[in-house]
Amino acid sequence: MKTTHRHRIAGFTLVEVVLALGVAGFCLTTIFGLLPVGLTSNQNAANQTAAVNVATTVLSDLYATPDTSASSPRFQFSLSGSNTQTGQTVYFAGDGTTSGLAGQTAASAGGSAPWLYRATVWVTPPAANTRNATMARVLITWPALAANFTGSYETVVALNRN
């Protein structure tokens, strides 16, 4: 007697393959859908970090000013309070280089430079015959030359000059 053995070849059925491809496709679609959100978040974080660095540079210049009658050493911000309404502006490129002095426009500072950040400083001097601190408000916005900025960072500092 001859017996025949049927060897069953192991494999996946068509239904299993279709289900696996469906699950994989759903997962990949979700991951690719979240990719732009992650990239935008990363860009926002980089801009905010750079804005904080610009604000630190401006604040260190304000702190280095000896008294309210002088101008700051690096950017020439006036601490006398003559520009309390309009503010004093300095432009910064992405690599940290600046337009130079407060009050320069982007064009007079070299309009071809890639200015990314605009630092505007408002100074409020203490009232006469008081021992109050000089207040400085620093606003960093980007992009620098846009009328409506897309991001901003603001800080206020008290400069004790008495």
C-alpha cells in the first residue's frame, strides 16, 4: 500500500496580507500626517530660542550703561526716555550680527542683509526727584521687515541707576 503524504506549504492567506497592508497603511498615513506639525513646532522653537538670545544681547547692553544720561555702549540706546513713544530699533540677522546702532532703519543699516529679528526698546525713566528704577521694555519680533510679524518675544526690565 502506498500512502501519500500531503505536505502543506505554510504561508499567509490573501485576507491576512490585505489586513496587514491596511494596518501598515493607516500607521504610515498617521506618521506622515504628523510630520508637518513636528517640523513647524521645531521651527517655532528655533525662532523663539534665537529671539531670547537677541533679547539677552540687548539687555546686557542696557545693563552695561553706566547711568541714565548715557547711551548704551554697543547699540547706543538712549536711556533718557526721549523715545518712550516710538521706541528704538535694532535689526538682527539669523547669525546674530546686527544693523549696528539704535534708530537705524533696515535700509540704512544695509537693506540687502538678511534681517530676521527686530528688537525695539522703549525706555521709561524715573520721575524727577525719585529713587525709582528706569524701566525698559524690549520687544523682539520676526520676520524683521514684515508689517505684521508672525512671532514675538517681550520682556520688561528694571534698571537701577541710583
